[in-house]
Amino acid sequence: MEKICRVCMGTSRAFTNIFEETQKCDTCIADMIAKCTGYDIRQGDLLPEIICSSCLEDAVSAFNLIKTCEQSHQLYFPEMEAEIEDLCENLECEVWENSVNEREQSDGDKDVAIHTKERPFKCSECPKSFQQKSHLNEHIRVHTGERPYKCTHCRKTFSRAGALRDHIRLHTGDQRFQCSCCKMAFNKKQHLETHLRTHTGERPYKCMMCDKSFSQAGTLGVHMRTHTGERAYKCSECSKSFIQKYELKLHIRTHTGERPYECNQCSKSFTQHNTLKAHIRSHSGDRPFQCSRCSKSFKQKSGLNVHTRTHTGENLYQCDYCEKSFKQNHHLQIHTRTHTGDRPYSCSHCSKLFKQKHHLTQHILTHIDGELYSCSYCSKTFKQNSYLQKHTRTHTKKVTLKC
């Protein structure tokens, strides 16, 4: 008997048994087809039990699409729950603004909707619908941009009363959600729930495309973009785009020049809080990152990571143009410019361009009048610190010996 594909009825192709074979996700092909079509597929139902390679590819693609959509829903569901929780807290305020008759009718409609699962309140701007009118009113502000809830401590405004209450706790220091395992406290219940997973080790958010799992839905959402290649956050000033929102926020500061993190021991300021923390260690001398293989310690974890490769011999960063590899990405970028000819550092005083930033720094000194570095032993001055150090050795007799 001639073999026939169960899906397209095609013949003379390579076939796969839908009940005996599974794909990478360990799901039976028959179950995949049932999930995609809604049909009840059973072994021995008198229909062909084989599928051609073309239909199999389509079935796998459709199944993966469904699973990805389900995963995305799981990602956003906790946020929806939090929104509903805030809305329920707001219900008393919403009801107070209505008349007594409207309140009684609203409560009656709400009870009916909860039991029947009806969603009679439909948004006129998008396909969403809601069980309660107050929920629809909150949602509409997403479209209108209305933010009626204003903070009395600062200029921030919010679309939801619950979000305003959470924000005000930042001003008042109210941390009502206490961790039972340590002394930490939080102003939001969901923040406490996330923190508790650092004690329990729970990682409930699992990636459908690899074996990684995460403690937060948002972290999983960011991770998923490493599979899809999506870079959802686009800079309005240039063509760059980013996987994470905070990466875009940091990048925008390269355009605005904003450096919000200021050192309280000197005049320096920084675009990132972590950079400020690392800088403060230059004042305190703290070196908390200790190498497990030798006695060296470092101010930053990145410094320890780079140093560790001197023990392992590992070169992570491979050149795309030749066989060379490097322990640090910064060194790879400098090397790559020997292939591309890129000279990204431009002098603001003249038209010269440079491959490395320190070359630009040295060049700028040629435009500055006067000498910057003075010798403490005599009256000589120099434009570069390296020249001063070389000169100082003529006084101290300190000679660097070379092999």
C-alpha cells in the first residue's frame, strides 16, 4: 500500500511516524498536531500514522509558536495579578465617588461578573475587556496617558492609586513587608516574594528554549531575547538598540551628558551607581574581590574575572578578522581597529582622529598652554606624567632594569 501523509495526503516523500517519534522538546508529534489543530488524534483511528517532512516542519513551527505565546502569557501574568490587586485596593475609593445607587448596582454587577467570568466592559482603543468598570477606567489611562495621582513629596505622577501608595513609602521609609529569614524589609509585597527566592533557591520561571530557569519573570523575559534576537529598546538619538531597558537608559546618558552619581569625597560624578561604588574604593582602599588562586585582590569583580584568566589561560574574545584572541573585550576592540582602520576618538581642537583614547588625551595636551606636571626636586615642568616620572629618576637614581 502506498504511504500517504496524514496531513497533506502527499506521497513519495520521507515520512515519520507521528506516534513513535518525538522532537527536541520530548513531545510526541501526534500531541503537537492535536495541540495545533484541536483534533482528537488517536493511534488506530484508521487514518495514516505518518507525516511528511514538510508538514512535520510546519507542525513543529506551529507548536513552538503556541508554546512561546503561552510562555509570554506566563511572563506577564504576575504583573496582571499585581495590577488587579492594586485595583481591588482602589475599589473602595472608586465606589465612594459614586452615588449609593450606582455603588449597589456596581457591586451586584461585579459579583455576577466574577461568578460568570463575563468581561462586559470593553476598551474602545484595543481588544481588552474587563469584569469591572473600575478596571476598565484604570486601563483607559494607558491610552490617554492620564496620571491623576500626584505625589505630595516630589513631582512624580501615577495612573494608579496603588502605584502612588507604593511610591510614597519610598519617601516615608515605610517597609511593611518584612522577610522572615533575614532583616530586610520591602515596600511592595511582590518585592518580598522575589527576595524570598534568594533564600529558598526557587526558580519558577523556566526557559522553553534551553534548560535555564530564573527567580523573576522579568529576568526570564530578558533572557528570551537572547534566543529571539529582539532588541526592543531603541535610542531616539541614534541607531542603537538594546535588549534591556536599563541599558538604553545608561546609553542615553552618553547623549545627554548626565552623570547623576556623585562622589561625596571628591568632585567626580558617574553615569552608573556601580561605577561610583568602585570609585569610592579608591578612597577607602577596599579590595573585596579576592583571587582564590593567589593573594591578589581587586576593587571590581570585572578586574578579578580578567585576572583569573591569567591562571586559566582562557582567551574569551576572538578576533573576527584573524586568529588572535584576547582576555579582555577592550583589548579586542583596540586590536580590531588595526583591521578596520576605525579611529573613533576625535580631537575637539583640530581634525585629528585616534584609535585609542589615551592617544587622544596625550594629543590634547599639545593644544594646552603651560606645563601640567611639576618636578618636586627642581623647577622643571612637563606636559605628560610619564615624562615627569622619567625625569624624577634622574634625581632618585631609580633605574628600571631591562632583561
